Amino acid sequence: MPPRTTATPRVTVVMAVYNAAPYLGEAIASVLSQTYRDFELVVVDDASTDGSLAILESLDDPRIRIVTHSNNQGASETRNEAIVAARGELIAIMDADDVCAPTRLEQQVAFLDTHPEAGLVGCGIYDNVDASGAVLYTSVLPEENDAIQLALMETWCFLHSSITFRKALHASAGGYRTAFEPVEDHDFVLRVVEQAQACNHGERLVTYRLNPGGLSVTGHQYIDELRAIAIGLARRRRSGQPEDLDGVMPRVLELKRRRKAIRGLGGIVQRWRDSFYAAHRYYGFGCRELCAGRLDSARRCFVQSLLTNWMFVKSWFGCALSLWPFAAHRLRFLFRSSMQQHNHPGWSRPRADAHSARLSPVAHGTPASSTRS
């Protein structure tokens, strides 16, 4: 039987759950097995319909507190509610389909304790896995505060389910804003880092599970437009001007209305464009893994590409080539141009090992956004 948390645990792990039954047990087990023991786990089931609540109700651990919603409220409201109810002075975000390393909390709490100027710490390196848990590729993010401050004004550079921050910053920053879903994490962190420094810990502390059909890999134009609005507000704040949230809300609401209104042939075309974009991303990661000589992970990336859009012909060729090591080694130059399209500094790079070092220089690629409910 695990030890009971104190009346006021130091850390509250917040987990928003919506239809995560296949992976929920593993995610919770990874939290409960932390080497750092002074924590509670607040889980909010946001009206799941897939049996997630039954899994939660079957758990018997004094460190777990369960909140249920009768109606789906979305990621922002769910997390805000859990954080307000949290007893810990530190908040660790965790997604219901990801997995924590056993030392995640121990290392992040130690960092915040020894760096009082920092208000938030994430995970600077993490594996992106498929539904079975097999690694597709590894993301590496900027670690230092200055690099993070710059990167956030261009793109997302955290794994949301890896961040731990001081609870006081949630209130002072204004919490998560529903209007910016599914980039509410970026909008929130932009406001947090205006009040405190941030860092990404340079070790694997969380494993991120990719969902080929989720907004993390599709709906890219919609996500990009919302992200640009959030960054624009941050630029105003950083220049000393009022952010003028009311002024941008008509545009935000129009984007959401337009996204919901796409039906019929237009909806089919939009879904095809989204799936083609996601297939291209997976293909690019497969090219990178193939050039590095990691044929198994390359094949998994090409398969994910085809699961997203089976008409992405280049991924069929990549799959076939990944089955022939000699041919893959001789023809890998054909894939380098696609690999270089994912060569964005500070975003993602191949796993380092002796085999890859002989075949390819380090490359970079786009990490998945954290956009789950």
C-alpha cells in the first residue's frame, strides 16, 4: 500500500481525461510509481463515453482524487478546475495517454527548488510513440530560458504534459483560456514566462503518444492561425501595450465557426488536406530515421503516414525500401531533401547512437503540438 500523502502535498499532478481508456491505466501507473512521494493526483473525467470513468473508479489509492463532469467542458476548463482544487504549491501537468519516467517529479521539483527565478520546467527531450508504444522519433527542445523566450514567439517549444510550474503563476497569469483551444497551452505558457523564467530539463522525463487522427497532427491551418493570434497578443504585452483580447475575439470566434461549419464536400476536402499534411509530417520523420539507418523506426513512421492518408505514395516507397537495408543505405540520398524540410533548430532530432553517427549528421524536425482535451 503506497504511503498517504500529507494534508498539504508539495505537488499536485493534474490529469484531464476524455475518452482515454486504452492508455489511462498506464498513464496513471507511471504517476503513482514516482520516486518523489509527496504528491497527489487530481484526475478530472470530462464526461468520457468510452469507459475511462470505470477505470478511474476501480483505482484504490489514497493519493488519487477524482472529479467527474456530466457534460464535456473542454481541456481548459477541466485543467483550471483541477488546479484551483489542487493542494500542492507545484502543479505537474500530465496527459491521460502519455507516460512519466519514474524520476520526473523528483528531477523537476529539485530544479525548481534550486532555481527560485524559474517558475516552470518542462522536458527537453522525449520520445514520440505510436499506439503500441513503439518509438517513432525523438524530439529535442530548447532548454535555456533565453532560447525558450525567443522560440515561444515563433512556435511551440514545450511538451505540455511534461510541464511543472508554481501554482501561484496559474492565478497571476489568468489560467488556461478556452477561446484558444486547441493551442491553450501555448497561450497559457506565453503569459507564465512573462512573469518567471522557464527551462526544459535535458532528459527524457515523459513519453508522448501520437494520435494520427488528432488535432496534434491535423487541423494545422486552424491551429497555426490561433497560435498566431496568441503570439500577437504576447507581442503587445511585451511591448507594454494592453493585449486587447476583446479586439481579437471576433477573429477567434470566426475561425472556430468556420472550422465547425465545414461540411459536405468542403468538409471532405478539408479532412483530406489535414490528413495529407499529417502524412507528409510522418513521411518526413521516416525519411530522417531512414537516413540515420534506423530502419525499424523509419518503417513505423511511414506506416503512420499511410494510416493517416493511404494515398501518400512516397510513404509506400519508403516502407518498401526500409525492408532492404543495403538498398536503403545506397538510396538514402533520395530522402535527404524531405528530411531537410523538417530541419528546424531546437525542435526535434534523431536519437543519437553509434550506428546513426556513421550514417547521417544530426537533423531536426517538427515536434507534435500538445492539443489534447
